[in-house]
Amino acid sequence: MKITSGKFAGMKAVSTEAGTIAAAAMDQRGSLKKALGAATEGGATDAMMEEFKAIVTEVLTPHASAILLDPQWGIEPSTKRSSNAGLLLAYEESGYDNTRPGRLPDLLPHWSVQRLKTVGADCIKVLIYYTPYDVTAVNEEKHAFIERIGDECRSNDIPFFLEFIGYDAEGGDEKEIECASIKPDVVAGSMAEFSKDRYGVDVMKVEIPVNMKFVEGTASYQGAKAYTRDEALGLFRKTAEVAQKPFIYLSAGVSNSEFTESLELAGESGVEFAGVLCGRATWKEGIPIYAEKGGEAFRSWLQTDGVKNIGNVNEALSGATSWFGSYTADSEAT
């Protein structure tokens, strides 16, 4: 499939030379501020948010193909990234509208794709909460929302990364075994929907299609079975089969060991995933260190444990497949 030269250049900027995406994620806002606030007596300040993001960016980007940041606290930290790392910027508000049902999204009010590109974004990322099983009115609103962003990215000739996080429309706890049983269908349905050309999505950022804590026969297994290991491998394949666009996996806040094991399963299953955008699995254990001992102590922790964590993820990416097989540029200039 041919894409514009601008989109192709943006994709290359956030990828390895081999065409896989080994990106770090540091766009957390509400969850990070809450975690930092809980670990400090006075709560998290804007200065703390910026410093935390800057240290993560500086230490981890030499080991990443890109960094995902937000324009609220991430513009100055983005200047600290290694020269080998591209920049993705988040466009959505943190969290979702809790005044109406359906976890409806919104965009940052003072930003646009044009403005994000002007401050240096190579790619645009938007997160929505999505399940194919919510009511039609909710999903049609989300579909129109993504169509508008896709058109905005097309007009600015910049790649669009869409991240979708599943949920139970009936209000169940996504961490429980009941939701683990429906998770593969939610992931597959979402991937099939947003593969459609009308949305203008260039890369889908997707959840691991199983909850590893309920996969019998894995190191992450915690005693209650939703699927066997062989069934999990089959579910990786089943969800990947519907994808018509390149996709990468997100870490969703799980531990480093759980995320790397899930990537190893993905590789073993033979699915053609293009890489990862990995955040908390590399740096979240350093939050209390930063809160209690300050930036330099956190930097020292990242230089050892954080680098080890991202190294584990990179090693597990041996099974990733280049997106070059999906896209070619429409101009030889790139």
C-alpha cells in the first residue's frame, strides 16, 4: 500500500532501521500525577511532572526508536531525547468524559494536529476507550470522532497512531476473569473496525489480546484459568488475522516481566506485529524513588533498572515484523 511521502517519513522517524517500532511511552498524565501525588506529601506539581518526563526521556531514548509524550508537560522534555529517537505526541485529553455513559473521548482544547506538528511531532497519537459491544449511539460518536482526526492527519500529511483500550460495556472489572474471557473478541472487533480506510489510521496501538494472569502454563499465571497456553497462542493469531493495517502492542501498565512474556508469546504465535509502545513496564517502579529521593536518585535507578527493563522489551521484539511490508512511499524523495 502506498502512503504519502510525509506519512512515510514520519513513520521512519519513529522506527528502527529495520522498520520496527521500539518506542517508549511517557504521555501518562492523570495516572502519573495521581501516582506521584500519592507518593509525596504535597502532591505532584507541574515542575515534578516535567522533570519526571524529562529524566525518562533522556535516559531511555538512547535505547528506543521513539518517545511518546504529551504537549501538556512533554514539550520541554521532548528536547532531551536522543538523536536516534523520533517523537509522537498525544492529542487527546487524559481519561474520558465520565458525565455520560460510554467513556467518550475529547481532544486537548488548545492543540491541533497542525500545532503538534509545528512543535516537532513526527506522528500523532490518540487514545480512545472502545468496545464493539457498546450501544450504537456511543460507537457512532466515537467513529465520527476518529474520522475527523484521520482527516486532520491526512491534511497535515502526518502519521496517525490510534490506541484503543477495551472495556466491558456492562460495567465489569477488566482485571477480572470474566472480562478476560471476552477480551480477545473486544480486541479483534476493534482492530477490524479501525483497519477501515475511512478512519485514516496508519498504525493501530493495541492491547495484548489475552490477560496473561489467566493464561495457564505461563510464568504470569496466577491460578485462575481463562485460557490454556495453546489457546492463547491461537487468540494472538485470531486477532491479528483481522488487521488490515500495521499494529503494535501496548504494555497497559503491567509489569516488565509480564509484558515481555506476552511479547514472547506473540513472537511464538507467528503474528506480524510491528513493535511496541511501552511505558510503565519500564519506569513505573521508579515512581517512589523519585518521590522520596528526588530526580538524581530516579535517574540513577533508570540508568540501571530502567535500562534493563527496556532492554528486556527490545530483546522480546526479535519476533516483530517490519511495517515496510505494508507501506511504501509515493515519492522516491524519501
